[in-house]
Amino acid sequence: MAKILSKRLIRIPDVFYYKLDAPLISKKAKAGQFVILRIHEHGERIPISLADINPTEGTISIIVMAVGKTTHELSQLKEGDDIRDLCGPLGMPTHIEGGKRVILVGGGFGVAPLYPIAKAFKAAGSTVTAVMGARSHDLLIYEKEMSEAADKLLITTDDGSRGVKGVVTDALTKELKENGADMVMAVGPAIMMKFVCKATEPFGVKTYVSLNPIMIDGSGMCGGCRVSIGGETKFACADGPDFDGHKVDWDLLMSRQRTFVNEEKMSFEAWKAKHPSILKD
């Protein structure tokens, strides 16, 4: 079991921060890895990226958006409650070496796992520029954390309510033209990562993406996270989650993301029917 040491709402009404007591995981975990958790005996196992790692205090942090059955169940837990199962660290760590100038691009919820990655690059001596975007200012998360971890922070919003009006690829392209980069890494919705890769192609910049969005089981057993990388079949959870974005078959990936949409909806609707008061609150 893993005790919830701290919980707070970081974006109204559905994004929560959790600090978990996980001394063994925190000693081994590296930036870019993830954990699998199960809330109770009959719960599903879900993979969640690490939003921070603190081996000194023996904790890890995760950011969770309440969008389906299990994440809504998790959102009901409080400080002091236990998460029944917590397994990790899983996946391959982000390759930190080899980039003097690094640009990290986060879309919406994807900014959180970029925080430990930004810190790791800084510790390795890289100059880090972070680009983070959302539809509007109220949907931004981890702005303070990223401003502390990166040398430069660029913010974009679709409606111009914060930072520059536009999307992350606008700020990324401008930064590449003005200052260049040795490497770009993107974390966020698949469609965003796809267009980040298209934006970096003309510059010939090595571009990595984190394919966490396609994970289901998170251990390589279910096969649900199969992706095509340069024509080869890989597993996002075991071989990744980071891959060369210019080699990803994005159309196949986004098609596979829709495989269990109906089942996910049915599960959530059944759970909502049993817990109407929770969602009303």
C-alpha cells in the first residue's frame, strides 16, 4: 500500500496533485518513468506518469485528471488514505545526455511529467526552454514549477488569455528559428505531439515524444499499447514511453487510442449511476 501524504486541487474542477509515500520507488525512479496503481481489490490497474521524485523524503508525486471511472474514484480519496497497489518505476527513463540546448513542449495535462525531465536536463548541464500551452489560462497547470525548472518558459493559449495567443507549435517554431536546439521533447495529447514533430522536421532536430496516452495495462502483457516506430512494432510501456517522434506512425496510434472508447464510456456510466451524489458535489 501507498499512503497519500498530500492532496490538492490544482485545476478546478478535475485535476488533482498527490504526494505518495513510496520510499522504494523513489530511490529507483528516473525522469520519464511511470507507475501503475490500483485503488482497491476490484479496481483496474492504470499507468500514471511521475510528476516529481524525491528520494530524500521517500516520495513520488502524480497528477491525475478525473475523466473516467478509476480516476474519479481516485479523486475521492483523501490525505491519509491508502492506495492498495502501487508498482514501479516502469518504462525506460528519458535519455538526458547529449543536449546542450533542449526544448520541452507540454500540452495541457502533459506539462506535469515534463517537470522532473526539465530538472534532470538542468542537472546534466543543459539549457532548457519549456513551452507549455492550453486552450485558456484557467487550464494551465504547473506554471510555477516549470518556471523554476527551466531557463526560459514560453506560454501559449488558444484564446490569448495568458502568454502568446496561439498553439505550442507557434512558439516552438519561433524559438527554433531564433535560437535553435539540439533536441526537442514533447508530452501531451497525441495530436499535439504529431504536429510538434511536423514543426521540427524542417529544422532536422531530434524530437522525442512520450507515448503514455496509449497505455492500458502498462506492463507489456495486454498488447494494447502496440505502436509502429519506423515500421517496427514496439510496446509503449516496455520499450518506451519515449520514442523518436519522426518515426511514429501517428495515424495508427490515434486509431488504436479509440479502440476501447465504448467500453470506457460504459464503465464510467455504470459507475456514475451508482454514485450520483459524488459527481453532483
